[in-house]
Amino acid sequence: MAAPTSLPGLILAIVTAACLVHYSGAAGGEAHPDKYLGINYGRLGSNLPSVDQAVSLIAHSTTIRKVKIFDADPSVLRALANTSIEVTITFPDDLIYRTGRRALNAYRWIRSNVLPFVRSGTRVASICVGNEVLINVAASGKRVPSQLVPALYNLQSALQRYDLHGIQLSTPHALNVLNPSFPPSRGTFRKDLLPYLRPLLQFLNATGAPFMVNPYPYFAYRADPRGSPLDYAAFKLRRGAGVRDNRTGLLYTNLLDAQVDTVYAAMDAIGFPNVRVVVTETGWPSGPESETGASPANAAAYNGGVVRHVRSMSGTPLRPKVPLEAYIFALFDENTKTGPESEHHYGIYRADMSVSYSIGVQTTPATPSPSSGSWCVAKADTGVPQLQAALDWACGPGKADCSAIQPGKACYVPNTVLAHSSYAFNNYYQLNGRQASDCVFGGTAIVTNTNPSYQGCAYPS
């Protein structure tokens, strides 16, 4: 086994690196109201939009600026280059064992799957090393889990070697790494998983990376509607109502907070109170209604509740000063996922890019008209400096009417160069007769037949 460089030395190097400024991979940066909110972009569907269409949808038609994908697909990473969207990628489960055994494999993977895209302007924020690896111990034996932490150290060493400081490494877990417990303050990890979890938490504590978890209150409600009532599971409780932890006196107004705090309590119990939790997946299916609790109304209530909770930056009852970061599952309905029919209905968008239900992040109408006109919008993969120059020309010498994107006006939000450029480019395009030659802007614009208008902001055609 080719072990990572001496662990004490590497931990010291990691702690030093963790203190460095976050590597963005893109010039500039814009403050954004949803800095702790993300979306999972899965692609297990036979009828999904192209990667470019999906990235354009996120960039132009939502307030979301964090995306998590379940691989490191080059087409997605290229489409995200020079946008305001940061991405969490996934290192495959089947490479963990050999990467833990041999550091050279970590260097090769980072060099091929991360480095060229960061250099091209893709904002890689985190790498999930596998997905729910520890729940497969019983089925697959200890081979892969035993190499999880060594793989993390080897990948961290590779990131440092290529000066990719600030990209964090962790691994997502299902909630069954915990013992069944109530109330949240009694949370503990399963004894059989402690040999893997202790060294993992040592790594996370040293690097400042989060403990990643995939809680789904929907599963708890579906399994036991009486024990996990719908109003509690789906953020529907009236103000002041909730479940009180009789050990701490803390009031839980939703099941998600209770699940996250059970993880915090479990980490506290084995001496890791400073590792934060990130919810890497959570969601609720919008159908079929033949399955318990699966409906558009419940999905809107739950996911909308997550959005409001994350935006409040109020944390959880046990960690009120630590803003909750959460990635909603999922961007699209995916019709080739395995499992019950409800697995096909987690998207906040349908496969045709129409809105499944509103949760306060989509800015396009629920029933877009894809072929009723043409519009000119900014390309999502264009760098901010190029867009800013084109925007300045459109609103200046180009004589586009840019009054609607001024502060306080109808199209000011989202306040990004990408969104403002789209509005200005389209205004110029419409004023000048909708010719393809009027939608160039130095290669930063493209004609679309999908109406980019959203609530309160109309793009003329």
C-alpha cells in the first residue's frame, strides 16, 4: 500500500491550506441571496434537456448558484465554466479502493477531472468522495470503506500539489449511519461504523470540511405517518408548534432540523463538536399520488420550507449560529431512475423545463411558451468581464433600454451580470428587428425560442 505522506505532516499542511482563501476558478464574484442553497442535477432520464440548456436554465431562470452532480462529467463542467454557478462534483465509488491504496491514482484523477476545468473557469467548490459508501458495508464487505479515509488524504495531497486550495473533500452519508434515537440530543453513530467514522471526522476536523448527509423527511413520513406527521415532516406546522427535546428543552418545528441535530449530537458524543453538517440531498416527490404523501402540494411545501429555512440563516436549534447549507433533490424529474414510481418525480422542473411547482427559486412562469417568439440571451458559459463589456456597450452606444435592470426596477433581481446582460441583449435584439446578426455581442449571446421572462419581468418579443 502506498500510504499518503506522513499523516501528521499532511494534517499540518491540510490545516494550513484550509486557512487559505477559497479558490473560485473565475474572475470576480457576486454576492448572492442564496449562498447556502443548492440543487442536485441528476441526469438519469431519457428525455432530459441538453447540458447547455440545463445550465442556462439554472443561470437565467433561478436564483440558485450552487449545483451538485453525481459524477465529474466534462460536458457539465465545460458548460459551467465562467458562470456564477459553483459546482460540487462526485468521485466514483469504484475508484475509492485503488485510490486509497495508491496515491498516484489520486493525482491522475485530479489532473484529468478537476485541474483543466478549474483552469478554464469552472468554480469547483467541493468533491464528494463516493455517495453513501458506508451503508454498503454489509453488502460489499469492508474493502471500500476501509480505504475511504486513505483516499481522502491522497486526494487532498493531489489538490495541494496542483494548488487547488479551497476545494473541499468529504463524503455523503445516508441517515442510517445513526442508531435509531429520540430525541435529537440522544443521537449516536452505529457502533459497527465507528472504526470508519472516527478517522473520517478527524480528517474533516483538520481540513474544515463538512460532514455531508442526505436526510429525507419524506421517507420517515412514508414509513410511519403517525410517528412523523405530515405537517411536521413537510414544514407545515403552525407557528409555535413543534416537538420538544425533553433533554435540552429545544423546540423542533420541522423534522429536517431534528434529523440534522441528531447528526450533530452524534458527532458531539465522540468528540467532534466543531464539524459542521451540510445537507447534500433532500427533497420530496410530487407524485404519483397513489404513493403516500407524494403530491405537488406536499413537494412545494417541503422544498419551499427548506428554501425559506436556508435563507433565514438561522441554523438548527442545536447549532443556531451555523447557517444550514442544503442541496435540494432535484433539478429535473428523471424517468429512468430505479425504485418506486415516486423516484421519477423529485424535480422542481419537468423534463420539458416547465416548472413542476414553485418553491421561491424559479423565476420563469410555470407554463413557458417555447415557440411563440425569439429572444436573445447571454451565453451561460461566458466570462463576467466579457459580459460586462458587452452589457456596457448594449446599454450605452447600442442604445438598448436598460431602465428595467436598474436597482428597484422589475428586472433588477437576480442581480447578476449574466441576467442583466440577457435583458439588455434582448432589448437591443428586439429593437433592431430580431436578426441573428443583432444577437452576437462578441460571441457572448445566443438566440432562443424559450421565453426567458419571469414573474414581474417581461422580455418583449
